[in-house]
Amino acid sequence: MTTTTVDVDQLEAKVKDMYRLVAQEPQGRFHFELGRELAVRLGYDPERLAAVPPGAVDSFAGVGHFFDLASPGPGETVVDLGSGAGMDAFYAAGLVGPTGHVVGVDFTTEQLAKARRLATETGVAQIEFREGRIEALPVADAVADYVISNGVINLCPDKATVFAEAARVLRPGGMLAIADIVTERPLTEAIVCNADLWASCIGGAPQKDTYLGLIEAAGFTVERVRANPYAFLSAQARSASLSYGVKSISVLAAKGS
């Protein structure tokens, strides 16, 4: 599923509005869980989380964990697609150290502002946040050792282009390590055309095999796929999960050399 009849402009507006609230009001009510408790349950190391700015952790809205599948090392470069308030980017910055580099890319003004403020306040010099879209990354060719993303690619109608962009910015042999929402069964047209359900990480979720196929078509070899202990909160989201097998997976894939 690379294209749909969802209203893209309406979807973008809803996504920006929802994640503006995630940045500014992380204690609000959402279809999904936020924060430190979620991160720890998904598998993040509590000690490493303690080094991440609390404001970034509070606005964490990821759907899985992947740093145990592929852990960036000192001096390496990481690009985070849909970096939000920056939790995964800051977590990665701790792994690559002061000689490494982390680039977070997001298109929500409030998320970028929060992430940049936190980076300035904490003095983490090896991290930067750039405004942009994950299907047109503001990143040069073949500069990254890792591309990461957490619960964001399902929000983009053109997933094939997202994976092509990930391949473009990775060096030969670089790794794609992501967590995202997929389904076991096809979603109905009514769900796929519902911008509210897209913005809630459900309407844009492709079937698992389709998702993995798009990754491979972009020039990657899928090495590991793992289910994550993730669940939606609202009745509407839980109903979709039960009816269509909506779930979170983490994927590790290598770019060809």
C-alpha cells in the first residue's frame, strides 16, 4: 500500500495538530501511551534514559524499541526519521558519543522547537534537528551509518519513497533500525480514508508483508523482525487492533554494499 485515497492535506494538518499537543501537553489524552513508563516497557535501558532530557522522554510516543537490534557506536552517524521531541535522537547521541553525529528530521514546528531547546539546554553538541519531511530528507547522500524511526513511517502515504530516502542517506552496508505499526489483515477503505485514524497510527498501517516488501524493494535485506509489547489506549484504536491485527514490530535491515 504505497498510495491511498486519504486526503493528504487533511492528514498532514491532523498529524501536526496531534504531535503539537504531544510536544506541548504530554499529560493529555491520546489514542496512544506516552512517556518513560512506555519506553521502559518497550525495552529502553533505564540508566541510558536517565541521561535523556526529561522533556524529551515525557513526549516520547514511540511504538517499539530497536537499539538492542542495532546499537550505534562511538563516532557513527545516525539519522532519525520523524524525531519528534527527540528522545530516540538523544538516546542515540549517548551511544555515538561526542565524536558521533545525530540528525533528527521532523515537520512539526512545536516538536522541533522543543527538541532544539532541550539540545541547547543540555549542551549535547553532537545532535541537530532539521525541519523536513521523511520522504524528502534534508540530508546528503551516503552519510549515515544508521537510519532509525519509531512509529512514524506508517503516517506517511508514500512509504516506498521514505525507504528509498533511507537507502539514499545510508552508506553502503548501513543499517535501517525501525519500529512501526503494521496489520495482519487489510484495512477497509473507510479506515484507510479516515485521516483521524491515520494520525492515530492506524489508518496508514500497511500489511506486514507489504511493509517488509517495500523495505526490500528499496535495496535492503531484512535481517530481523520482532513483535513489540505495544497496545493502543482508546476503544476505537483497540477495536481496530482486534479486528485487523494491528500491531507493532521492530525491523532491522541492511543496505547493500
